Amino acid sequence: MLETRNLDKSFGAVHVTRDVSLKLERGERRVILGPNGAGKTTLFNLLVGELTPDSGAVLLAGEDVTALPVAKRARRGLSRSYQKNTLFDGLTVEENLGLAAAVHTGSATRLWGDSLATPEVREIVEEVAEQVRLMPYLHAKVSEVSYGVRRQLEVGVALATRPLVLLMDEPTSGVGPEMAKGFHELLNDLPRDLTLLIIEHDMDLAFDVADTITVLNYGEVVFDGLPDAARGSKLLKEIYLGSWEDA
Amino acid sequence: MFQHTALRYTALILLAAGAFAQAVTAGYFGLEVLTEILLLAMLVLALDMVAGFGGMVSLCHGALMGLGAYAYAILTTKAGIAPPVAMAGAIAITGVAAWVIGAIGARSHGIYFIMATLAFGQMAYSYVFEAPLFGGDDGMGGIPRLDLTLIGLDLNDSRSFALFCLLLLAASYGAAVLILRSGLGRSLIGVMHNEQRMRALGLTVWRIKADVFGLSGMIAGLAGALAAQHVMYISPGPLAWTVSGEALVVVILGGLGTLVGPMIGAAAFVVLKHEVSNVTSYWHLVVGVLLIAVVMSRANGLFGWIEARWGARLERRLSDLTRKSDAEEVPTDA
């Protein structure tokens, strides 16, 4: 469903992505691990088109999308959530979801009629609000809800475009253990045909949700395999998992 | 999202009633002042659509209004086209020009967008100032007004013309509200809140900005076509950037992103100009002091200040009244 071939990216003398090749099957849930500065978010930016690779290719559903801009990739089914909330703060939770759903249904560019009032948009908003447990907050302004709810909405907005592949950059970043647990359930309840690529620091979530795990270090893939193999990998313990193992 | 609150409805009703009363009762000078207010209100309404709801602070809206005026003047006096068709043509030409400016400027933000629009405006001004087709700095005269005698309205009469302008301002306001509440308008507001996210959701951001800028340009073009008919003469003056700057001052004074506020600002600005200029020719100084006071107060213009102070109180009072009347109705029904 999503594939990268030998992706390379440098900023001046700093090589942030080195020859990264990944292949995600439809419905696969892959977690990307790696220490700070490993190039995880840069990889996401390359995948969605916010950065252009120096070399290599990105393929979505078998088609090369490397030359496509962000919006066109999104319309083809590649959606992302951000590590820092990137929401429409002055609007309500419902309007946030509605804006995303309206882009998906094509009503976002309509000159006549309220795009959020169309049956298609309302259906998506309700469905996504159920999926990410936001029904009680639909009419609240984003600025009025808690940080945890905003993290749920961050994922919800990305989901409301009905993506084929959803990239999530640290969805549980900054939330407490209880909330993080809720996030595990939330992610596990997402439709099984949705392909997920998740950057995560929370090891419990990583091993709870992941079908496969990829580990980046200095922009390079140093591990690619099943969660059980990741747990036993010596290399991983050395570069990243020491603190988790000790804990 | 654009919403009509009780306070906004109240302000709209008061504005419309005040303008109508003035149109019916005022003498010649009063009608001229009223028409000046209505045309400025139309221009600032167009500007507020893009600046207040799209973050596109434009310094070419004066030039767009001027373009509408010149387009109408050329189509009627040089091409011999009937005024109603010429008016539609002027609106369309201005809309297309604004769409192109919006499309080119859409990739820039903040100060760079302002500078890009300033450049477009000044290019138009310089060209019109020099071009013989537009009459150079002498301008063009003999511009006819629409002939609506068939429906019993003689637009050569100042009162009828002011009422006609009021009607078209109301229509422009209605169109602006419909646009801002449409999918396009909601997307524009989304872009203003978070352009990166809207793009990541799959929206072609430049297109949204260009489309709304074009529609805003059409309202500015309508104001221009009416302004040309008002004085039956047009010179390059209205295309100068100072006119756009003045419109921006009015939007900020009135209340950015409220639609109603800038129209109140237009009335206040024109009245202030005429009243203060009776006393001193340095009326700009008074406007400057007022602008500084509004900006320093951190209120969103005069109307924003009123909304912050009385808006919530009025909403509460209205909902109390509604609850009371509901409670009174219950026993009767039972």
C-alpha cells in the first residue's frame, strides 16, 4: 500500500535519511522507533510531500507519488497527524472534523450551501467522532477542551479524510498513562483495512499495536521485523531500548 | 466561522434603518454623504471578506474598485454598451483581475502578501495615469447612470441613487454572508487558522484563496461601477494605494472579521471626515489618533469593543426573555 525506495535526504552536511526502503501491506500496522534525531519525523515529511527527497521514491497503492505536492498525495489517501497539535483552534471539534470531511467529499470548494451540513460530511463526522471517542465534545471549541482530547482530535481530523494510509507522529505525545492506554484501545479499534504507520516513544503502545516494527538510527533503517524479534534484538537494546528493558 | 449574533442583527437593523431614514429625509448634501458612506461600506465589506476571514490583507482593493469604475466607464462611453450590461461586465472584469492577483499572491503571506497587492495596485494606478485610453490624469467624464425608469426609478435623482446603492449594499452583504458560510468560505477560514493542515488534508489552498479574492473583487468592482455613476466621472485617484490604505484603516477601526463592524467604520469615517474637516483641514490627524487608540486598546475595532462589552450581556438577556416566554406558554398549552 505504501512503499519507499532508497529515500535519501540531507540538510547541508547532515544526512537525515539514508537509503530508507520500506514496504507496508494493506492493513499493516507498523511502528517506527528510534532515538531523538533518528530522522523519524523527516521520514514522515518525505512521505507526505512536505519535504522533497534528494533521491529515491515514494509509492502509494503502487503509483509513484514522489513528484506530487502534499494536497494531491492527501487526496490519493495519504493522511497524517502531527506530533504537535495542528488543529483549528478557534473552531469547534465538530467543525474541525467537518473541514477534513468536506475536503474528502469535495464540498470544501462549493460556493453554495454549508459544506458541514451535507449528509456525507455529517456521516463521516459522526463516525470519526465515535472512533476517536469525541462525541461528548463535538460542540466544544478546541481551545476549551483538554490536551488529551486535542490529541484524539488530531488523529480524528486525519481520519476524517478517509485515508488509505494514516501516518501518526507520536499520537500519545504528552498524555498521561491512563490516556495513553485509552489510545491503545482507540488505535486497535480502527478498521483493520486501514494501513497505519506510527512514530511512537511509548513502548507499551508500540508493542501493543504494531504488526511490524522498524527502527531508525541516524536516518538509517537498522531493524525491520516482528515485535518479538525487536524485543530480543541486541542492537536495539544498545541504541534505543536500554531504558525500556531496564524499566 | 461567521455567525450572526443578536448584537450583529441589532447593529445591522440600526444601520439599515439609519441609512434608509437618511435616504428618505436628507437634503442634497446629506444624500451625497450617504452615498459616499454606502460605496465605502461596499469596498470595506469586500476587503473584510479576504482580510478578516482569509488573513489576506490587501492593499489593492482601492485599485480593484477603480478598475470596476474604469471598466464601466470605457464599456459605456467608448464601447457604447448599455449600462446594465456594462455594469455586469465591469463586475466580471474586476472579478477576473482579482482572481489573478489572488492566485499569484496566494503563495505569499503577511507582509509579503501586502507588498504583492500593493505592487499590483500601484501598477494599475501608474498604467491608468499614463494611458490615453483611460484619459490619463484627466480621467474620463460623461459616464451615464443606469436607466431604471421602466421600474419607476430615476437614478439621476440623488435620493433614488442613494436608495439604489443601499439596496446593492444589502445584496452585497447577503452575498458575502452566503460565501463565508459556504464550503468555500469555511475552507478559507480553515486556511486562515491553519494553512499547513488544510493542505495536508488535501485542499488546494491557492485555489481557495484565489476564488474568494475574485469574489471579493467582484464586490469591489460593483462599488467602483457605482462610484463612477455617482460622480459621472472617474480619475486615477481612486486607484492610488492611499485609498486601499484608507479602506484598511476603516476595516480595522470598525472591527476586522465581523462584516458589520467595517460598515459601521465606513459610516464613522465619512462622518468624521466631513465633520472634522469643517473645523480643521488636518482631519487625518484625528483619524490617526483614533486608529492608534483602537489598536492600543487591543479591542477588535469599535464594533469588536462593543461586542466584547455588551455582546454576551445581550445574548444572555435575549435567552432569558426566550426562557421566560416559553415558561409562560407552558400552562396555557397544558
